[in-house]
Amino acid sequence: MRRLRVACNAENNIPPSGRRGRKKPPDALDPGEPVLEGEFPEAQAIYLPIPCMQCERAPCELVCPVYATYHNEDGLNAMVYNRCIGTRYCANNCPYSVRVFNWYDYKWEKPLDEQLSPDLTVRSRGVMEKCTFCIQRIRAGEGGRGRGRAGGP
């Protein structure tokens, strides 16, 4: 699970967690609430990922005063981070609590700035964030359909 989180964070320009990082990264691999499995004394906590459910009639879209969150043509709940003004209304309306407010203005130091994905914006302090379902990879895969690439017919 940890390797997947690191890969997701690197792909989506999410800074490393820690003192200067976010308390809860907005990715599909957010561990969510623990689920107990087994009986005492062998019981153990298992963390199930809670991704954005991409609601058809997303309550988070209805309350955004600047339309920073919207439904795209693929049916995904997308965001325009540069338009977001950080009212946090969408987080209050999300039934799954997957939207996260970015409290930090992280500075990418050298050489970490060279790993940033050019397909995504680097979000600034004061905006809401959520899992993008790696829309940049979906877009890249659409060009390869029918040519023997993964995702093709």
C-alpha cells in the first residue's frame, strides 16, 4: 500500500508528507477508517481505500460558487484548481469526505522539482484538492486505443 501511495503522490505532484506536507494527501489511496477483521485476540485493523466516488449528481458540484468543480465529458468529477477560491463548501457537501483543503504552500526544492508531472498543475495554498482518477493517464490512453496498447479493444 505504501508503494502505491508514493507512486500516486509522485504522479499527481503531491509533496512528500511530513512537517511541511499535507496532513492527509488527496489521493485514491487514502486509508480511510480502519475495519476490524477477526476476533480478539487475533483481530487486526485493515484500511480500505476511500476514493472519490465520481457521483453522477455530485453534491460538491452544486455548491461551488465559482464552478471550479464540474462533471467532464467522461463522467468524472473534475476540478479546475486555478479557479478554486477555497471556500471549502465542496468538502462540507462531499458524503465521502475525500476532498482536502491545501493549507500549505509547499516549495519544491532542487532536485525534487524535476520530478513534477508536466500534465498537472502544482496546486497552491488555499485550494481544495481531490483524487483526479489520473485523468492525464486516461487522456494518454485514449490515443492508443486499437493499437495494441492496454485499454484498447
